[in-house]
Amino acid sequence: MSPDTTDLLQRRSSGVLLHPTCLPGPHGSGDLGPSAYHFVDWLAKAGQSLWQVLPLNPVGPGNSPYQSVSTFAGSPLLVDLSSMVDRGWLGWEPDPGYERRRCDYARVAPRRMERLRMAWQGFSRTAAHAERQELTTFCEQNRHWLDDYTLFMTLDGIYGTTWNHWPDGYAQRAPGALEHLRHERPQELEFWCFVQWQFMAQWQGLREYAHSHGVQILGDAPIFIAHHSADVWANTHQYLLNPDGEPTAVAGVPPDYFSPTGQRWGNPLYKWSAMKADGYAWWRSRLAHQLKCVDLLRLDHFRGFEAYWEVPASSDNAVTGQWCSGPREDLFDALIQALGPIPLVAEDLGLITQEVTALRLKYGFPGMKILQFAFGDGPGNPYLPHNYQQQTVAYTGTHDNNTAVGWWQELDRHQREAVLRYLGPEAETAIHWAMIRSVSQSVARTVIHPFADVLGLDGRHRMNIPGQAQGCWEWRFDWSQVGDAAGAQLAQITQAHGRCAP
């Protein structure tokens, strides 16, 4: 954790939301290579103090970073291949003609993994003693999660099914079966260690570069995790599973204005009593690891720690769910006792009860406000900037929203009139700057702008549509879209509203 993290949450600051996969680059997906460093330069020049990213874990079904096979591992797709070419582990090859403004995961992911395996082979043949020692040290320091992850990924590659359909010895983690795997597949286990070592080394190098330019990293931690993950496989007693390893209940949200059947997310639910019994050891380990990687952490679906919607696994929708009590203060007291003050941002969007707000305020976690949600009723709407409180992280929109321009284009006449009355005539010609200016002028200590909004891009450039299983998480930009004007205007707004770094 950066020593200036606490200060950052207490002063006025500004940042940009952009996942690294969105960056330009020659390998079909943004990564931790030269474009990431160039983006840090852009942030610093634009007066920004924060770079918010989505979860950095391996992507899961639908290419979502919120359905990962591990909450500890970094995404192999983010590993920069060019640095491996520079180190002599990998031969250079020309760009095979990937799309520049979209990540075609079906094409990119297999080729990326093939190139990483070639780099591992090159490392095995040519690495210097010091490089081999770096890898050994990394494995020793991360053994508490890395062993389970490498075993899981090796078995996943062999069987290609969810872990509870593997042969019993592997599904139930019989010591003899796992030891047999270690002897049979040592190279495969070492390959997955190598990839994680390179991810962490590259990420920490980028993070140090960001710090040297006055930019800190705001990460993202989903509350729930995927059933098919190393975390669940290694800790089955801490989840609501039947003897066959299938969830008995899953996560979701109840029916509301937006969905008459609610949302059935499908993630297995925690057995909080079992987690409490060992002092929430998995949560302590998880947050300690993530806070070594980022400076602040957005805790997704914060209301689920007060009460969560439990849906029977047999149900096709979330209508038949029920509210169940979360761990509440018990969890956060344990985390703070173990880790000290935690720089968390609470994602408290949607219908939030007084109890959820009280839990957030007890620990001083700032909540979130989204300007796109502000124009459905009158001046008392809590998402209107004049109603913000200082302990707030304010956004024009998030990765789950349309872009500001796309949102504006979809409004009807009455909604547009309400927006114009509040934001003024600039909204008619430059809605994205009107929205950025409005949240920046507010008393919210922290504001975050999606990069697509800074660039004034329309709805074709949005990152995600909640509930849509395909076609999301693919957006990328090209440096030719950026120019100098957007950064200069953002810098002027940031400076005028007292948000530049000291």
C-alpha cells in the first residue's frame, strides 16, 4: 500500500477509469507493456491522481473479469510479451492483424497462451541464475495461494470441466492424487508459476512508475467468486455446497424496477459461520494480497456484507430468493485488526438500506455516486451533485453504464430537458464535458471519469451491459483517438476545481 493512500481519500482528487485490456498494443489485447506506461504519462499530464482498473484476475465466462478462476492470480492476457522478447526468451513476430479497437478473445487468448508457453520454454533454456532465483523466491513468497492455483489450472487443462466433475481424487483433493499430479506434470505447474511471476513483476514495475508520476491505483474486488475457481475448490467447506460440490444456493439480487424477476448471478454463497470459525482467514489473505497490488480497493456489492439475497440453486431466476444476514461488523473488525486501516471504497449503488449506510459510515468507507442515475425525479435525488457528501467517489458512469454520449443519445425529450436545466447549455453540444465538469465541481473528495467519457465516445464504446453474456469487455481505443485536446481540457477542469496532486 502506498504511504499516501490515506491522504488521497481525504483531499480532493481526480482519476480515470480504464481497464488495461482496453489499451492499444500489437498483441490483440491491451497489456502491461509500453502503452500502459504511456497512459500513466497521459494521466499525469492531465493532472490525474488515480487510475482505476477492473479486477486484474484471469477472465472467466463471457470474458468477464468478475468471474475468475482465482481471486489471487493475475490475468495471463495482461502479461507483456514484448519484454520477454527483450529478455531473449521469445522470438519477435509481426502483428497478425488483430482488430485495433476490439479484443477478439476467441482469437487472441489461444495465441497469447501459445506465446507465453514459448516464452517459458525460452526461459527454461536461457535464463540466468539470478532470473531463476527471482522465480523461486516469488513461488516461495506466494505458496499460500500459488500451489492451489497451479494445480487447479493444470487439472482444468486436462479435464476441461468444472472441478466437481473431475475424478474423485482430484475433485476431493486427496493428498495422494495431488502428489501424483506434482510428479506427473511438473513442467505444467512450473509454467503457471512462471506466468504469475511475470504478471506480478510487470504489474509492480508499472505501479512503481505510476507512483513516481503521482498516480495511484484503485483496484476492484468482487464480493462473490466463481464456482469453478481455485478458491472454491481449495475451500469447499466455506461455501454452501452439497456433497457433490454443487451450490445449494447462489448469489443474486431481488426483483426491482429494472428486472421483474431479479438477477440470478449464480455465484456460490459463503458459509459465513465457517469463515468466522477461522477468523476470516481467506478474506484476510485475499485483501492483504490485493493491497500489495493496488493502493485503494473498490469493494463490489458492499450491501451484501450487511444482507445478501440468497437464491435456491434450483431456481431459474431470483424471484424465490430471501434476504440473509451478512457478516457485518464481525468481518470488518477482523480485517482491520489483522491489516490495520483498509483503504476501501464501498460500491453502494442501488436500493441501499439505512443499515448498509451505517455499516459503511462506521468504518469511514466512501460510497459511490453515478451522475447518470440523477435525473429520474426531483432535486432531492441523491445522485445529483449538489446532494453529494465529501466522503464520496463520484462518477459520470462506470464500466456497467453506457458512455455519457451514448446515454444522452438514448434519453427522451423530457429527460433531456431535465439534464439541460441542471447541467446548462454545454450539455447540448458536449454532454461528456458537462457531466465531467458537474461531478468535478461537487464536494465529493474523489471523482473518476471513464476514459471513453473523456474522449466523448458514443455507446458503441461502452465496456459492459449487465446481464448480457456475450460481446462485452471487448472495447479498446487507439492512440489516434486521443490527441492533445481531451487531456488538456481535463487538466484545466481538474486544476480549476482544486483536484490536482499537491
